[in-house]
Amino acid sequence: MSRKQFYLVREDMLTDAMQKTLDAKALLDSGKIKKINEAVTTVGLSRSAFYKYKEGIFPFNTMVKEKIITLSINLVDRAGTLSQLLSNVALSGANVLTINQTIPLRGRANITLSIDTAPMKLDIDELIDRVEKIESVEKVELVGSGF
């Protein structure tokens, strides 16, 4: 049996049926809707299209749950910034595995942070949003994940 290939595809590149399948799955997972027929009707998708895609398309954050991710974070060099960053990660419930920081040049530093997402209370997107809101954070990028 050959190994399945996986691809990371940006949301705006998905077909309409794939996006609606994700929407229907989200409704079912949330418990707001209990029956597949009701979910596909709500999102405007045929049952056959739902069954075609349901086992093959997943939001990225569900694929990396219980996995290790690596973030690259550009910071302004200010006292307390790293502490604030790590506090946000700790509050998410994630476990910091490694931290690498470049020497600040021209008032900027890069942090590479590897975290275990298994114990997280938030989605990865929510964690990234929180980190991006830190005043001294200029850029956050997901650069890797271990499956």
C-alpha cells in the first residue's frame, strides 16, 4: 500500500465544494447540527460531495493537534518582550520545547520557538493572533510542524 501524500493549501485555493464540506463538518463538530443531511442543506452542498471530501480535507489546526510546531517571530528589542511572548504561550497551555534567539541587530531580533500543541486550550490560529497583538511583535510565521 502506498503512502498518502498530504498538501498544505491556502483557503482561497479550495473549490467551493471543499470549503462547504469544511463548513458542514464544523457545524457537525460544534454540535449545533446533529445530522449530515441538515448540515449539507445549511451550507448548500450535496450529500455526495460531502461524502467525497469529508475524509480527505481538514483544517490545518486539526492536523497539527498533539504535534510540535515551530514559529518564527520577529521582535523589536525591548525589555520584557520575550517574557510577554512566553506568558502568552504559557496561557494557551502549550509546552515550550525550544527557544532560539538571534542577537538583536538594529533593534530587532528573531525568535524561533518550538512548542508542543497537545496541551493547548486554544487553536493554533488563536495563539498566533494573540502573539501578533503583542506591541513589540512585528511578524509571526508558522515555519514547521511535526506530524
